[in-house]
Amino acid sequence: MTRFEREISGSLGAFWKKNAEDDVRKAVAQADSQATVEADGAIKWNSNGRYLMDDFCEKLEYAGYGFSREATAEKREEQNAESLAEYRKNDKGLIGEELAEARAAFGEGTTIVDVLTGKKTRL
């Protein structure tokens, strides 16, 4: 059970239930004014073209909003994969001040790994 589900069900108390209900109303208003539902049901922000995160989609789904959570999740994963591939392609590793900061934080001779690229750097 997600945090939102616990809140909206009232199991965390009246305060959190009311807060969750307010969040749902705000999410619907925000989606109405700032998002677009595509033909396949995926929903994305007009401002940056990014597909909505799952916690936001959960609130819209609860409200019965007309979109597909599954299509949104699928397209968001594709978008994330593309963004990570672009990051990996453009990554130059640690240089200059970043390298000095890493040495100060982890110690000379330590090997660190960038979790996004998999690159190992011996400090």
C-alpha cells in the first residue's frame, strides 16, 4: 500500500485524509491546465514534454481522470532511458575541482563508480 493510499483511506488520521483529498483536487486542476493526454492515454506536461511521475498519476487515477497510467509509465521509462543514454554519451568524467572534491571526500587512491555511467575513477 502506498503512502497516498494510506492517507486517502484515513488510516493515518483525519488530517492526512483531508490533505490527500486536497492533493487530488490540486492534481486534477494542474493536469487540466498544464498537461496533455495523448491518443494512447499517456499524459505529459506541456511545459517540458516529460511524462508524469507515478505518484502524481496515482492521484489522477484516484480521481478517475481520463488517462492511462500504464501508457504514461511506459513512455516515461522510454524517456528516462533516452535521457540516461544522452548523459552517458556526453559524460566526461570527473575533472578539475570535481576530482579534487572527490579526493577530499573519499581519499587518495580510492576507486569510485559513477552509478549512471558505470565509469570507475581511481582518485
